[in-house]
Amino acid sequence: MTTPPSLRTRLFGILEVEYEGRPLPLPSSAAARSLLAYLFLHHDRPIPRDRLAGTFWPERPDAAARRALSQALWQIRRALGPAAGRLETDQDTVALLLLPDDWLDVDAFRRLCAHRLSASPLEEAHRLQEAIALYRGDLLEAIYEDWVLLERERLREAYLDALERLITLHKQRKDYSQALAYAQQLVTADPLREKAHRDLMRLYHLVGRPQAALEQYARLRELLKRELGIGPTATTTALAQEIADQAGLVPSHLPMADAAPSAPLLE
């Protein structure tokens, strides 16, 4: 029995759909493109037409919203072309059914993050590396509708958690250079996460770059003042001071910490 050609879909970043290795055109209207993304995200389950009409055309009367839904589904079926059989509709529901060989980046990302707990540290690191490689950008970053916001935030937090875990795993193996690379990614992805800046400062210290650690502290200080009108916590300032003391550096921009740490912060 011949295996049907596979469909590969990416929802991280912008929506992209491939069939047999070739990109498929997306529907012409923004509403139909958004609906297609929604159906991929909620694939393999029948969704009531009334719910879809209310989600995507809430300002229209019921009859007009259902007509708009039918038009959008026609555009989707046309765009899917040879893969249009995966779209199943009846009078009451709509479902996008993926075949066993089809691939969706969000599903793959979730599986890689979920299976890490039963793996060895090395296997876990490999899984998480694969997961973050799939994260090309936030979920459907060109779509700003309410239905996508909660899931976008959930997946973003899973991505940030994966980066934090990779930093820990590589530090445990004393692979400080690789841990440093992930710490840089984490700070770029979430620049107001002060703990990430401390991890990055420690790693700069561990790879013999104390000046870079202090420059990171200075960038954090400027960022917090500009964005939030506050300064770094006493813990972060004490860490910067400890790095400076061990390296014999006296940075002029470093204030005194409000309280001395109870134990060395670089351990």
C-alpha cells in the first residue's frame, strides 16, 4: 500500500505549509489564513461551525458569519490543493485531520519538551536542543487575534524553560562555552529576566571573561532603568562586585550592594 505524501507545517514564526517538499500557497484573505492556522493548532478534533464563526467574525450577525466561514473554508480547500482531503466539513463541524506521516512543528516541540523527564541528562540535552531549534519565533507571530495569545505565551514559556534547563545541564557537564551560548539566547529572548543575566555573568566569569561579565551587568542596569525605572537587585550587584574583586577590576559604574550575600555567589 502506497504511503500518502506528507504535509509539513510550521506555526512557529510565520505560517508555512509544504506538501511533498514543496510550499503550498496560503489562502488569499487574512481571515482564511488565520482560520487555517487555528485548524492546524487544533487539528484532529471536530470544531463547531458556530464557534469558528463567533471566533473569527464576532461582529457579524450569525448568518453572515457562517457565510464568511464557508467562504474562508473554500479558500483553504483551494490552497491545500492535493492535501485538501485532510479538511473534513459537515453541516455542523469542521476538522483538519493530519495523517500519521504528517508533521507539525508545534506538536514536535511539545513532545521533545515533555519526554525530557524520563531521559538521561545527555538524552535530555539532545531533546531540548532539537526543541529549541524548532522555535523559529513566537507562535504565529504575524497573527494578533485573541485566540492565539494564550497558547503563544505557553509555548514561549516552554521555550524559555528549555533554555534554562540546557544552561543547567551544560554547567553540570562543565561545558561552560555551550552553556554560555544558551544563556545568551535566553537573555536575548527575555531581556528583563534578571536571573538570566546573572547566569550569563557567571558563565562569562567561568570562561575567563570577567570584563564581559561586568559589561553585561552594565547593560542590565541601563535596561532596567530605561524600561522599569529600577536598578538591579542587591544579589545581582553583589555578584558583579564579586566578579570584579576576583579579577582585580574596579569598574566605575558598579554601586555598592545593599546587602552582602551570605555565601559566595560564584559557587
